[in-house]
Amino acid sequence: MNRKLKIAGLISGGGTNLQALIDACANKQIYNGEFVCVGSDKLDAFGLTRAKNANIPTFILGYKEISSLAKSSPGRIHLNTPHDFKLEEALKKSDLPDTEENRKRLCIRAIVEYQLLNELKKYAVDVLVLAGFMRILSSYFLDRFQPDPAKPKVLNIHPALSPSFPGEHGYEDAYDYGVKVHGATVHYVDHRKDTGPIIDQSCYKRLQNETIESFKARGLMIEWELYVNALNLHCENRLKIITNPSGRRIVEEIPRKIFANR
Ligand code: GRF
């Protein structure tokens, strides 16, 4: 049997998705992976307690401190960026307009992402799962952690059926729009927001007179199962990136039977 992949998680909040993934590793629903660390940009994120309860080491990413530093000495934040950070390149690869504010934002991201790269190195992490992590990872991090575009290693769960309703408020936006079918998407992370190759999606029907609370709660339950299955496929090495005739990179699932015979 292959060695287990070392999984890291990043969270910002309650961490119910993280919990589902931790449980799935513990009960061998994900048999080829194990959590080695969990990071957060928020000191009080409950997901950190979930990780600690499962004896998984945790770390905090210093977005808050670095943002304060940038505020107190504007115009100098670039002096703290990693030696191999190239602002123009990061700007070009992002979907951000070229403004002073965005340049500063990318510097802040690179400084914290340098810390993140070191944490992941420390635990020899093979795969990173974003589970309600409310920050964007820039090309500085992505190009270093997953240098081979054919072998992505960062997964995210998005609370909508991509490419509909990108951004942080998938449930609220879809509910307001009046959709009759909603769902969630697990995808690999690329340089842009919620646009990476889709691994899997799951959907549910909106009920008559459903409240936003119930709409969200039912969606979240779908997310847990979806994320467990997607991470399991990744850990089993059953996901392949192919380029389709339109030039788009998409994910193909390798059926278990064929995989077993390889
Ligand atoms: C989920 O809806 C996820 O799709 C989104 O943020 C939420 C996190 O929830 N990215 P939890 O922290 O996993 O409970």
C-alpha cells in the first residue's frame, strides 16, 4: 500500500468541514491520508479546538500583525517581502486591478505565505485543504507549493455550484437570486477566485418557503460528504488533470477498477 498522504488544513471559522475530514481519516473513509497540522488566520476559530481535540498540531498565520505593520508604515511593507517575491508577476497572475492598495495586499499575502510555506515544509505536507479559510492564497504560495500544474495539491470547498455565485456568500447570493437548485463544489485552487478545476459537485432542491438558515444548513451537510469523497479520491491518486479541446484544464476521475490494474 502507498504511504499515507500528509494533509494540512486551513480554516477561519467553525470548521465543520474540517471535522468531517478529520473524522473520515480516523474512520478510514479516507484511508490514504492523515492530518498533520491545521492553521488558521484567526486565533479564536473554533476549528482550532477541533484540531486540538484530535491531537493535531496547530499554527496561526500572521495576517493581522502584518496588516497592522503595513498600516503603521505604509510604503515600506515591500521591504519585508520574501527575497524571491516578484510583485509585478504576482499582480499579473492575480485577478486584482493594479492599484496601490492591491500592491500592498499582495505584499502582505506573500509575507504570510512565506510563513505558511515554512509550516507546511516542517510537516512535509503533501496536500492542503482549505475548509472555510477566508483568505486568498496568491501565486507566491501556489507556484511554490504546487509548482506542477498537472499535479495540483490545494483543494477548496465553495458553497455554490461553480461557476455560479463565486465569492464568500454563495448561500446568501443564491438564495437571494431565487435559485431552485443549489449545491457545493470542491475544486483545485488556481490563481483566481473559485475558478480552479472542479473535482466534484453535489446539489439539492430548494424547499417551498425555505428560510436562509435551513437552506444553508442543508447545504453544509452536503458539503461534508462531498469534501470527504473528493479528498479521498485525491489521496487515492485517482484524479487526473487533462486539457480539454477548448484549452481548459479539467479533472478526470480514474475509475477504481482501472486504477487497481495499473
Ligand atoms: C462552508 O460553507 C464552506 O463552503 C465555505 O465556508 C464555510 C465553512 O464552514 N468556504 P465550516 O467552517 O467548515 O463549518
